[in-house]
Amino acid sequence: MERKVVITGMGIWSCLGTTLDAVRDSLYAGRSGIVFSRERKDAGFRSALCADIPHPDLKPFVPRNQRQFMPEEAQYAYMATRAALENARLDADYIASHEIGIIYGNDSVAEATMHALDKFREFKDTAACGSGAIFQSMNSTVTMNLACLFKLRGINLTASAACASGSHSIGLGALLIRNGLQECVVCGGAQEANMYSVAAFDGIQSFSVREDEPARASRPFDRDRDGLVPGGGAATVILESYEHAVKRGAPILAEVVSWGFSSNGDHISTPNVAGPARSLELCLRHGGISPQDIGYINAHATSTRIGDSREAEAIAQVFGDVKVPVTSTKSQTGHEMWMAGASEIIYSMLMMKSGFIAGNINFENPDEDSAKINVLPETKEAHFDMFLSNSFGFGGTNSTLIVKNML
């Protein structure tokens, strides 16, 4: 018998804030976290735009001998997970006596790998890489570090699926719980925010060059969009079976109703309509949900010309005459990549709990495709009890989640 999967805790480290309250207020106010980086421009970037991510101080929490194993994204993930566990009322004693798992999204460790290999080339000695290099440079660095630091003894797995990584981590965690293989799983996504991690993206002209107006550069669905803006940070949600959450008296925030997924089976970087549409359709079907039940869609829309258009077409195809409110929080955060599928669940949760939909800022003129859907340009007071979140990635990997409010 399938079990109900619930969210009992959330934590985030974002350009919109590092507490849930701060992020909620930024969403409501339509505040952008995008800035101009002189460092990137001086280094040779075509676009020097990026999200402004505060650097965490782990010294009060993690001993130096353990910090040496943690690259930038693992540090973000530690802070987000620390907050999520506290939010879920999961303390060290409970974790020590129960099987808690972790599935986290991450798909690069560019800076740590580069630094280690630079030292090797400079000194012509592999020992120069440093004792922490191997643990910092693996894609699984987030899950290996967090599992050790928080003493997690359940599943320990990294979801590496481009910009759908964070969403797939939640879908996989929910699947394990639904089928009785785990009672509680820490899920999320992390993205390194250093310039080295996105230099190749800049090289293929993926980024907006609206450098004189950083806050107006990320403009999903807008006719005049000219590319995405890179972001980063980490987001963590705690998933549990409903029975487990009730038994331990946990705060039950929402239910993960359904997960849909697909592969485009097509071009490695150019999305199509059929793949995303199939992910949406399967998510609705798996949850027994009709389009009329959805009160809000948090779109993947990154502010690229083709990606936004194909997603708008897919939403219009699946939802038809049901004009559900649609926004992309990437208009405020930029594209948080491996983190995005998890952070956008938290952004949507904060809206749902607070009775508003954050506006798709910088949406001034629709194009032919975005005109087919109901994009909200400004924050709107709105009550909704169920939302859908899309995450699509390079290689044509697609993930869709539906989450329902629980009072």
C-alpha cells in the first residue's frame, strides 16, 4: 500500500535571503538578487551578471578538519540542511536512533577540481592536490559531506541530472518513502556560484548581456529576453511518510502528491515541446490530478528564447483553456541550476502558505508562445492549495512535481 509523502521542514541559502522569512519577503516585494560582477568582467566574461550569494561561515558549526572536505556548494547545502532539520524538529538524538536518508541534486564541482589540478600542474606532484581534494571534487561531495556531518544512516545518493537535479532528488525521495523503503529523506539541490562553474556557459553565449540593468536582465517569457543569468546556493526539504511525521509530532507543511518525468530523446541542448509536455501529463496522471486542481505553476523558464517558448507551448498544450497563473521565480533569482528544482519548491511553498503569487518580474511584453499562458507580471494576493513545479535540463531530462497544502 502506497504511503502519503509529506514535507516537514525547509531550509534555504539563496540570493533572496538565507532564512525562510527573508526569502518570503523578497518574493513578495519582487526584489531581484542579480548584480554586476566586476571580477567576471575583468576575467574575460562576455556577461558579468550573476546572483549575489552570501558566503556562509561554517566555523561555529563544523571543525576545520571536516571543512577541508567541503567545496562551496557543500557549504551552502550544510547551512540549508541545518535550517531544514531544525524546521522539521529533527535533532541529533532522533537522527542517531532512526534511519534518515539523503538524496541531493548536484552536477558540477568545477572550482574545487580546477584548484586541485592547478596545484598538481604547478608543482608536478600529485600530493600538491591536498588531502581534501578528492572529496571536494566528486559530484557526490554534497551527499557524502552532509551524511557524515549529520550522521545520516539511510540512503546516501546524489541526483546528477543537470538543471532538473534538485527536482529529481525530491521525486526519488518521495518514491522511496511512498514504497516503504525509507521513512524520512533529506532532499534538495546545490549549485556552486563561482565564475569557473559557468565560464563555458558564457562561452556559448547563454547569458544575458543587459549589464547596465542587472535587476532587469532575467526576464522569463518576455519578448525581449536575451539569455539567462547564473545563480546558486542550496535548498533542502525534509520528506517523511505521513505516519512517521504524525508519530513524532512533526510540523506537517504539505504533501508531495505526484512526480512526473521524461526525456526528450532529442537534441542535447535544444529542448522540444513533446518531452516537457509528457512530464507534465505524467505528473497529473500519476497523482490523479486535473488541470483545474492546480492553483499555480512555477515554470522552469530560464529567460532563454527557445527554452521559454517550448515550455509555454507545453503548458498551453497540457492545460488548454485552463489558464492557471504562471510565473518563473528565476526572474528574481536567475537560474539556480542544480539547486533550482528544490529551491523553487520552497519558493512556491512560501507563496502558498502566505497567500500570494510572486510576480514574474520584467515580463513586459509576451511573445507568440508566452501569450498562450497566464503569466503574472506583478505580485498578486492569491489563495491556492496545490501547485506544480517544472524543472528541465540539458540532455532533455525533465521533472515535474505537484505539491498540496496541508493545514
